[in-house]
Amino acid sequence: MLNQITIRDYAIVDELDLELQNGMTVVSGETGAGKSIMLDALGLTLGDRADSGAVRNGAERAEITASFDVSNIPEASEWLQQQELDQDGDCILRRVITREGRSRCYINNRPSPIGAVRELSEHLIDIHGQHEHQRLLKKEHHRLLLDQYEGATSLASKTQRAFNEWRKLDKRLRQLTEQNDEQVARVQLLSYQIEELDQLAPYEGEVKALEQEQKQLANAADILHSGHQLMALTSDGDGEHCLSLLNHSLQLLSNMSEHSSVQQVNELLNSAHIQIEEAANEMRHYLDSVEINPERQLEVEERLSSLYEIARKHKVMPEELPAFHQQLADELAGLQHSDEALEQLEQDVTQQHQRFMKEAEKLSNTRAKAARKLSKAVDEQLHNLGMLAANFSVQLSAYPADQISAQGLEEVEFLIATNKGQQARPLGKIASGGELSRISLAIQVITAQTSSTPTLIFDEVDVGIGGAIAEVVGRLMRQLGEQAQILCVTHQPQVASQGHQHLFVSKKARKQQTFTRINRLRSDERVQEVARMLGGIDITERSIEHAREMLGGATTH
């Protein structure tokens, strides 16, 4: 429940500390005194939008704090524990708004995003406004009210999630199916290209090796001629050649061996001798591999021609063919795997649709039961509120199969017949403004009885009624106050007299500024306030006596 509200420098409130109790608390005051300021300030702590205009003139910032006892609210306690914000059954919401328009939210003194505050506040307070009957003209609101009445909001959310997942998968399936014809053509092309490359079977480094071999075969005669000449110049044999000249040089050098300074010359000549021998051996081996082979030359040239041709066809360099071959094979494998993924996606879509239908059918059954219960309960309340001939009903109309939505399988609409023999029709087409107010009040009272929220706020929901009907409304509010904390802003003395506590809102002028004050009324002060609400400008003995009777009667019911 809501224990305390503290307001600093908000609107025309400079400082306010208000402790609240269980039961039904009435808030009254003259028009324009600022009864809604307290509710607006409370709304800010619950996550409503704020602006710099909320800050009182002359102040730098506004600060509102609301303290709740959540020890008996398991949903709120669980939420706080999950966010690691629990504080031994206490929950303190604080909102700070600066003159520059900046705003900060706190949960148990820890900065928190406004979305988190709004999520938590759903478990703490349920606010019924004076314009609630206007929302009754919208069918979407009918569905929400019906689900809240039966406690089916969790099932409705589960159904919505299942629908959204199904539609997401179905959209993906349609996209892939539309691409399937293109994929089939691509698979056929890839299969042909890969088969062609498989037959050619290019391998890494082949082109370079073939080009070298082709060059060697084309110049074989010249290579052999030049090689044999080189062998004649370097190898042992008759005539002048490199090795014989080196041998002769070494013999001449040996005659000078007693001179140590020529030792390095000797080492260099010996090294040259060894290197020339090795060069001659390498040349001999190379020439052994060189042959004039027209048939092999033709084979190499034909192979290179095939490689060059297919490389041009695919617009790649010849040496890139092996990598390109693998690239095509990988793409084909991916497309073939895509076919398998498409089959799996079709199965997933079917399963998710079945999952959605299962949840939606459960929701439909729950709504059907709730519609009967709500229709009966609202009818009874409307009769209590003076609409004796009214016949209220909740109509569920199944959507066509191709129009089912995230909200379920049916449309929910509230219908009313205000006179006997009259056909039930949508609220906006048959009910007057005053009747809409009563219908709205009846629905709000009924849904409040099933609300899991421990604090309910009614902001002038009794507008447009009076007399005996207002007394009935007051008694209904008091009954609700026996099982929940009720905060009721009202202009009706019949409603105000039914409260367990009474808060009076007034304005005071000080130093050219106006300030709002909220005071808890004592018994005698309550008599005066109810008498004011009953009478007019002047409070008479008769109105005071009438007020005492009303307040005394409230305790006997």
C-alpha cells in the first residue's frame, strides 16, 4: 500500500508531507484548490512524463517521493528482487525535475530508467480517471478490461509473443520461398560449372609449371646447343677450358708457396676450381632432362590453352582457377544446405502456428467465461446505479482465419441496451454522456474488485451523478476500501461521507504567491466540509445536521 507522499516545490506546492492509511481516503476541496496536484505528483513518481513547468516558481527543482509497503505484494517484491532493488518490504520511488527540464527517477535511492519505474508501478497502483468513459468508446480498451477482469493479461501477453514469433518465422519462410526459383537456377548453373572444372581439375601452381615447361620445350634445341658449349668450356677434356687453365694456374702458384702472402690467392683459386666443377655437374644434370619432344610440347600447349580458355570464361586469372573452383563448390554446398534449412523453417512455422493457436484457444475460452461473468456483474451494478432497464453484454466475434491477430482469435466489444425491448448496440451509439459515466463507473468498480493492485485511485469518476446514485457509489467505494486502499477525489458529499479518512485541499496566498495545502480532517471538520459540499455559499444548521446524518450513516453500512 501507499504509505506516504512527500512533495517539494511542485506546481503550487512548496512543501507537503502526507501520510496515508488503509481503507477509503476521500480527497475534497473547492474547485481549483489543487486536488489533482497530488495525483499528478504521484503520477510522476510512477513514470509519467515531466517538464520544467512542473517546478514551482522561484525553485530550482521539484522533488516528489512516494513510499510503499510491498511486503504483501508478491509481484512487486519479486520484481524488486530480480532487479536487486529489494529493501525489506519497502519501496521508495523518487522523481527529481530540474528547472532546465531534466528529470531523474530513483527506486530505493538507486537511479533507474523511467521504463523500469513504469513496469514496477503496474504492481503498485491502479488509477481510474474521470475520462475513463471516453476510453469505453474504443474496442481495444474493451479487450484490455476483459482480460484484466479475469486476470488473463499474462495469458494475453503469452499469446501475443507466440503470434509475433509465428509471423516472424512465416515472413522469413515467404522470403526464402520467393527466392527459391532463383536458387534453383543458380544451383543448376553451379552444378554445370563445377562439373566442367572437375573434368579439367586445375591444381595450385599448375599454370606456372606448365608455362615454364612449355618455354623449355619450345627452346630445347637452342638450350642443348648452348649447354654443350658451356660444358666444353668448363669440363675436363682436350683443349683449353676453365678447369685446365685453373690447374695450370695452381701449378704456377705452387712455385711461390714459400711466400705466405700468396696463400690467400691459392685458396681463392681452389675455391673457383670446386665451384666450376659443381656448375659443370649441375649443367650436365639439367641437359640430361632437356629433350626435343614435340608430342609433349603439344600436350602442354593444349593443356595451357584449356586453362586459359576457362579462365577467360569465368573472368579470372588462370592461376586463380583452383581457388575459384573451391569457391563455386562452397556456394553450391551452401545452397543445398539452404534447401535443408528451408524444410526446417517450414516445420518451425507449422510448430509455432500450432503453439500460437493453443495459447489463443486457451485465451478464447478464458474470455468466453469472463464475458458471461462481467456481463452479469455490470448489469447488477447498473441496476444499483439507477439504470434498471439496462442490459449490458460482452460480445466476442471470431475473426476470419486470415485476420487473426496478436490479440487473439476474436474481437471484444461491449454492448448496451438502455431500454427494454431495445437491441444491444455499441456503447457510443446508444448511451448518453451520463449513462456512459455510470457504465464506466460500474465497470471500474467491478474490475477493481478483481484487481491484484493493493492501491486504487478514483479521480472524480462520479462526475455526472448525484443524489441516491451518488450514495450508492460512495457505499461501493467504501466496500472496496474494506479490501484495498482506496484514494477517491470527489465533489459529491454522498461519496465523501463514506470515506474512512478525509483529506481537504485548500489554497493559501503568501507573499504574492499561492500555495496548496492538504490537511487531514478531524470529525468536526469533516462535518463542516460535507456540509459545504451539500450547501452552497452559506453553511446552515440544517446542512450541518444533514452532514452529521450522512457521516453517521456511513458507519452503519
